[in-house]
Amino acid sequence: MTVRALLLARAQDERPALRWREEGAVREISWRQYVAAASRLAVGIERGLDPRRPPHVGVLLPNGPAFALHLAAAGLGGHVLVGLNTTRRGAALDADIAKADCQVVVDAPDLALAALDGTDAVRPPDAEPTPGTLFMLIFTSGTSGSPKAVRVTHEKVTGPGTHLVARLGLSADDVHYIAMPLFHSNAVMAGWAPALTTGATFAVAGFSARGFLADVRDFGATYANYVGKPLTYVLATPERPNDADNPLRLVFGNEANEADIAAFAERFGCEVVDSYSSTENAVIVQRRPGMPAGSLGMPLPGVEVRDPATGRVTEDAVFDATGRLANPDQAVGELVNTTGAGAFAGYYNDDAAEAERMRGGMYWSGDLAYRDAQGWVYFAGRTGEWLRVDGENLATAPIERVLLRHPAVAEAAVYAVPDERVGDQVACAVVLRGALTPGGLEEFLAAQEDLSAKAWPRFVRVVDDLPRTATNKVLKRALAAEGVPAPGTAWVRAERGTSYS
């Protein structure tokens, strides 16, 4: 199946397709109007492209009707959309544009809105894309290095769309609320693609924690997607008695913590389904009923935890009487798709990065994890997030999970700073939603039996916000680059003690 085929199948459909907010009012067009406008836009773009160069069109726009039209225009097959991160600037943005071989960059909505306002009937581009034809280039978040341009084929959009419709029970009667950035895979594959599959209505907006519930009500949204911390941000807004009085029934995404998943579902009267995946979409772990606390879930067949040095499957995790991981050196490894690339179609213009991902015919995710005897997988951080403290290897994610148990901690990012002698010290930055004192933190950590003494943070920074990408992923390397916190900027634990000052 191709994006073009799904669009053309809706060319005469008068049901509502696209909704957005304009000057305070909700506007709407039908699928017929949407496909017609996309055809006009696609033909206009095609006329201006040099046929001797890659037909790559960078789109540097916020969420809105213009970006939604550019998605459909590229889907018709005449060119490739390059999703450019709207938070990138200067040389970094120039590098992305150059790496993706963009012929032109669209940084204003005029072209798309002109096509939207037009009425002339235009045949779509004379193109015949196959499922394996390139549709988009989507840049990774860049949390572990320079962003890489992921090749997104037609089937990498239609496949997840079909899968999520079946898995989540979505239908043409749903209204999808898409507030995650449309230049990223979550919005395209978890928001737009299922709507394209069923012919459901989709509403586009920029994410706002305070505006979330108003958007859901005004758009009539029954389904929403997220990536990263949006649930945390929405939960931080003032609670009202009628929060559950809304049409939302289902929210799907990844990287939310357990407490927020439960609290969001309770407060807004909906179901929250969280799953692990990445932009490359080659390694998938699904949450299932009865999963242990702290687990990512159960990996799909072929997904294993392997030692990146030897390539062998790691040992099952062993937990001591307190629930602490007793054999991290033997159990922690990298999440790997042993069957091959999965849905990963490679990186564009980055052979070295692609070779690093595809080693020995398997896809290596770059994410650390460990697996218990029943097969449940637990996230341990990124491959660059190992800490070596007093000769012991520590992973960051289990420490973060402990910190998030405290009701006053909304977000926690654990990272390494240099030890003055050898190895690392544990540092963390926390965003609070309630009162917490140095003494209160010590008391809380002392009560966590599954937290080893070496995993106690030496430095704790209380911050208003964490540095993050446009897709809400924390940039730990920005925290680590600041080094050991300066005196007076952090709570500091006594070197051989537990008290903070």
C-alpha cells in the first residue's frame, strides 16, 4: 500500500478530513477538498524542481493546515518531503538541509494555503510510487549525537497506520488530535497515518499543556498521540472537577512514566497505551497487562538484549531480596532486532551511521536494557549513559525510575560527571511539582531498598526545565557538558555519607 493510493481513494469523500484553529475558530475541510488542494500543491512544487537533482523539499513549518497539505502533496509521489526541525538554527539547520539534499526549503505557509484556497481541478503528479519508494526524510531527535535523516518509505507510513488501526480499534468515526510536531515520526505514523487509513478526521495544532483540554473539546478529539513528556506537562496544569468531561477515549505514545500514565487516564477519563519504539521503528516493545513495575513491556519476536562487545545474548537479570538488579555487568546489553532491519530503511547520506546500526545483519538500537527470566524488558538508558562509579557499572534509567517515585518529582534526568580521581559521579537534574528538601530527599532515598548505595546521586540540581529536543526528549549531553555543578547551584551529598547540603 502507498500513501498515494490511500489519498486517491478519498478523492471524492465528503466526510471531514482536516480541522485546525484559525483566529479562535475551528475550520474544517473534507477529504475531497484535502486531496484536491494537495494535488494543486504537488503540481506547483513539481514545476519548480530541477529534474537533475533529488526531488527533496524541506518543510520548515509549525503544525497547521499548511504542513498537513505538504504531507499529502508529497504522498502523491512527485517529490520527497524533508521534515526540518523548527527548533534548529544557524549552522545546525544548514547542515540538516545540506545532508538531506534539499532543493528548496518552504518556510512560509503561503504556497500551501494558496492551494487550499484554489478551486481549479488539477490532476495529481504523474507518479507511480511503490511501497518501497521514499516518501519522507525524518531526522532523529539528536539526543545521542548529530541528527540523522531516516529514510521513510510509503510502506513505513501505511504499515504503522494499518497496524495501529487494528491494535487500537480506531475507526472512521474517530477524531485524531495531532499536537506533536509533524516533522517527526510520532505525529506522522501514530497520528496522521491511522486517519489516512480509516478516513477519520484529524486536527492539527501546536502542543500546549494549558490548551490541551480546550483543543480536545473544541476539535471533538477521541484519540491523541504523544512522544516524550506531554502527559507530564498536561498533568502539571491546575486540576478541575470537570477534567474528565471530554470526548477523549484513547491516547497512544511512548516514553511516559508509569505514574503519569495512570494519573492521566484517571484524571481525563481515557485509556493510555504506551509503547517503546524509535524513529527508525526497528525495535518495538509493547506494554501488556500484568507487566512488572518498571518494565518497558514484552519485546516483539526477534527482539533480544545482546552484549554489544560479544554479540551474545545477555544473561537473565537477577534481582536481590530488595528488588535491586544484582548482575548488571552480565544482564545489561543493547536492544537488538536479530531478524534484520525491521522497518528501518536506512539513513540518507550517512553510510557510517547506517553501518553502526546494522552490524552482523542485525539492527542495534543504541538503547541499553535488561531482561528478566519471564522475558520482560527494562530500559537502562542509552549506550552512552553507562556510569562507572567506584568500579561498578550503573545504568541511568533505573535511578530515574526511583526518583520519579517521589510525589514531588515531576521529571528526573540522571547523568555522569567526572570523579576527581577516576570514573564517574552520579548527578541528576529534577523538575519538582511539590515541596522537597535535601533532608526529605535523603529520607526518601534511604527507604528505597532497590537503590544501591553507589547509585545515590552525588549532585542534585533543582531546575525549572530540562534541556530537550523538539520532540520532548531530554538532552542529557547538554547537562553533562556543564560538568560538576558549581558551588551553591546543587544539593551535594557527602562523599562517604547520605546527607545532602
